[in-house]
Amino acid sequence: MNRKIDKAEFVKLVGSVLRAADMGVSKAELRDEDTAEITYRSGMTQLVDIARDNRLEIIKDIVKAVC
């Protein structure tokens, strides 16, 4: 059974991978259709523009913001 993961769930998964990679990320969430919000363990947050991004570009944009 293949089901398509929605954008909000996908962004959360990217956050989980970065947390597992010990990148200082606590979580990543979809703030609105065009913006992901990264929360770091320090409590700081960062907004990332993911407007019109496909799944691979969402990964790249979030990783670029964290690194």
C-alpha cells in the first residue's frame, strides 16, 4: 500500500532526520503552505521559504538553512 505523504507530514519527517543526525534540530513543522518552521534545541526558531518546492527542494532548502 503506497500513500502519498502530505506536505506537513513530509516537513516533519525531514525534521526527524535532522534530529537523528544530531544537527541541533528539535523539530520542523509546516507553518503555512509556503513556509517551514525549524525549531532548534536552543529554542530558537527559523523560517524557511518552501513555496513552489517539490519534495527534493524542500529537503535542500531545510538542510541549507540548518547548515
